[in-house]
Amino acid sequence: MVETTLRIHLEESMLSQAKAGRFNFANRIREAVEDCGWTVEFAAETDRIPDRRSYALHHMSGPSHSRVLLFRRTYYYPFWHIEKDPQRWRWPVAQTIFEPDQTDQAEAKQFIHKLRQRIMPDLSPGTPEHVLIPLQERLTEMRSFQTMSPLDMVETVAATGRRCIVTLHPKGDYSGKEKRALDALIRRYDNLCIGSNSRALLPGTSFVATQNSSVAFDAYLLARPVVLFGQIDFHHIALKVSDLGADEALQRAPHHKAYYAKYLLWFLRDQAIDASAPSAGDRIIEAMRKGGWPI
């Protein structure tokens, strides 16, 4: 029988942790795959496709090939996805219907309480005072998954007259043209300003308006409504501009109610792989089989 090899490709920092056995999800992948008779190697990231009789897992992005799958953290540790597509809004979870009646309320409350204590222990919901608009990159472009450009989004939200705070992505690389365009909007709207720490601004947020920033997922932890101007995997309980139009979505937002606790339990525990759970190995193999691998 010909031996099958899985190579797990990682960035330098992750690679050293995996080789030392300190990367829990990599450990769970290795255990699950070796139990199926495959061998596992850790390797640096590469654009090369796997050689014959080998398969490859890449972190977040990699070459397009039938023997390549991607893995990505599902916003919070220890939750992960293994998928074929790098774009979250194309993942199966984005197409799956969330049915809150199938999730236990008491269990969900306990889950969100523990998660909030771990992720943002110093924050709790406060008096809603502003709209938070977390930006990502490419501010002047409207991309295929967006309903308008990020700057057009900022102006649309600011035009409601509500106090709005824009935050820039901490790793964003913004051009002078983008910065000048944003500054022009701030001069035009006296209800619009720039803030710094998005998460620290969440407790006083009436709602979050964004393309698809993960700050919106943080907002769910504090039961804050979200208006999405773009596509993403965690869209199910948000107000979507693509469905409602910007005016109606923004009008509904301050009073929007959703099953936040139930949703987070469903989205993280049921739809993602919990690397700390006894079922992690089975879920890993299931995801690989769904990705077309003969394991």
C-alpha cells in the first residue's frame, strides 16, 4: 500500500510552535490523520501544489488544487474551519440556515457568558451613544462582495445624523489618497470622527456598521446589532444591506433584536471545529472528506 502524506504548511511562528508540539489544532490534525494511516509533515508556506501521493493544508490561503485545503481560525480560539475556499462568505456555514429553536437557551447563555469573560473580560454593555464603523482596507474600491466602497459606506452611515466613530484596521496600509478622502468626509460631517480601539468602543455602541470586519462578530458578544455592507460567514443575524437596502437596514439597526447567545453557540460549537473537544478528530476528518480527500 502506497503511503499518503499530509503536509501542513505554516507561517514561521506557527511552524516553530507546531514542530514543538505547542500548536493544539495542528496536534489534533496530526493525531486524526495518523489514525487514518497517513503520515504528517510540517512545512513552510509555499505556492507549489502538492506532489503525487501527498495532500496539503495551508493556513488561510494557498494554491488552488484538489489536494489542497485551507484552515482558518473561526474568530476565537479554539474554533477552526477546514475549507476549500479562502473566502469566508462562500463557506458552507454561510449557506446554512440558523434555526434558533433548535438551540437550548440556558446552554447558550452559559456559553456566551464564559466566552465573553474569556474574550473581553473587562467590557460589558453600556449606554448606546454612537455608531461604530470599523474599516478594513482599500477604502475607495467597491469589491465583488461589497454593496458599495468603504468610504461610500461611511458617508451613508454619517448621513443618518447619528454620532459615528470610524476606526482604521490596526494592520491597514492606507494610501495618502485614502486618508485625504476620509479626512474630507470628517470635515463634511460634524457627527463623524475617528477613534482608535474598536473593541473598547463596543460597550457604548448603538450598532456596528461595517463591510465584514470581525469587530462585528465581537459586537454579538455584547448583544449589539450589526449592519453588513458586505458578505461574510456570520451574516445570519445581521441586517444586510444587500437584502434590505442601506436606508432600511440603518433605520432598523438601533432597535434590532437577535438571538445572540444561541447564534454564537450554533456558529462556534456546531458549525466550527472545537480543537479542545473530544469530537475534534472526527470533525477534522469529516471536513477533509467534504473537501474531496480520500481519507
